[in-house]
Amino acid sequence: MELCIFTEPQQGASYEDLLAVAQAAERNGFTGFFRSDHYLKMGDGSGLPGPTHAWVTLAGLARETSTIRLGTLVSPITFHEPGPLAIMAAQVDAMSGGRVDFGVGSGWFEAEHKAYGLRFGTLDERMTRFEEAMVHIVGLWSTPEGETYTNSGAEWNFSDSPALPKPAQSPHPPIIIGGRGKRRTPALVAKYAAEFNTPFVPEADAPAIYERIFDACRSIGRTDMPRLSAALVVCAGLDDAQVNRRAAAIGREVPELRESGVAGTPGEIIEKLNRYESMGVSRIYLQVLDIHDLEHVDFIGSEILPHV
């Protein structure tokens, strides 16, 4: 199983903070460093120094890391026009030497759209925009060099686009789509995604969600099923006292974290990760909420990572 470190910089983080976590993750042998793509803090706290832009951050990390994979969970299409997003992701992929995993979604947090003057709309409207955006992003990346991309949709019209630059990975970076939707999300995963992610879904609910993805793939004749992954809050420690201290630092309770995330001593966490592996999950995104606790990343890297 692959383990990635996943951060939430909208809660307040500088680029230097994120660089320190990414380099700690790389030093410890994690598969990837991922970040959310949000503009507004959630819950308590000042949010200082403010959010960082996801793709600006990844561009910097692309030049200051060398092996770890980089990506978003996930970039909402409500933030990004598909043409410029295709350019940004392709450029960061090239800057990293082909280490980007492209997480993309429909957007869900209405408050941040209001805070930063972004169009939101209903869930149906956002999903419709998401579906069309995927047509254009993949279309731009897949257009052969020397040819142009022309396509008219309900939201966007592309005329004689040179469809450049191209990503380093061919035909494009692996696409990650996640969520709990029962119809439109599985259809998008089946058509485009290399990976399907369940974000903070209870363990008991995950198998039914994964099965819907497989059904959608089979319905269009897709035989290479997408990788399954899960995002879970992590709170690890050598003993109960250390676990309790880390839980208190992020304002959470240990029993709740044991239920909804992965919390406890290494043995407890390894046991839960093994259960996910038995479901067919091959990548876990460990959400580290206290990004200044680099010893936490080191501890997971030394005491848990080698055993899964």
C-alpha cells in the first residue's frame, strides 16, 4: 500500500510551512505530498497567514523536491477555467519531471466562493460544468502536437487551440476523482479517472461506494479498473499520552478519530490500514492537520510506513 501526506493549507499556512512538510514526507519515503485546493478556512482559528494557491504551491514544490508525487485533493472546476487549468497542470507536471497526479472535482464549499467572488451554482449546475470541463481538459492534453483543438460546449468554446503545453506524462497525468455520488460521479470516474478516492468516508460505507465505481466501469466496457484510495485524518503516537496530545492539538477527540480516521499506536493504525487493503485500496492519503508537527510525519514514516 502507498501512503501519502495530505494537508489543508486553507487553515493557515505559508509556502515555507508546506515545503517543510513536503520535504519531510519525501525524506521519509512517502509516495506523495498532496494538498487541498481551498481559499477559506473551516472551523475555528484565525486562518493566518491565509491560504496558499494550490498550483502556485505545487509549482514551487516541483522544483524543491525530486522523487515524491505531487497533487491536489481536489481542484474544484469552480475555481479554474478548464483551459488555464490544463496549462497549469501540464506545466507543473513538466517542472516536476512527470510527478503530478491531477485531482479534480465539482466544488462544494459555498462560503469560499462568496468570499472570493466565484460563481457557485447548484450541485446539478456544478456537475454539468465538471462533466464538460473534463471533456476539454482531456481533449487539450490528448490533441497531438501540431494539431489544434476545437470544441463547442454549453459552458466553453475552444477554437483552433494549439493545445499546448503538453504534460511530461503521456498522454497526461493520472486523473483522480473522488466523492460519494451515486450516478454522475461514477460515470466520470469510469470515463476519465486512473484513481477513485473516498474522502473521509466511514470504513463500513466504503465497499458499496467502490462497487458503484466498478459497476460504472463495467457498464461502458472498461476492464482496467481505477486504483482505489481513501483520505483519512491521521493521529499517531507511541502511546496513549502522545496520541491524546496530538488529538488535542487539532481539536479532536481520540475515540472519534479512531472511528472516522486512523488514530492510535502504530499497531492499531497498521491493523486498520490492512483492512482497507483487503477492500482493494492501494493508496491512503493521511490528512495531517497540525502541519508544524513534523515529528508526527517522521514517526509515521519510521513506525508505520515500512509495515504496510
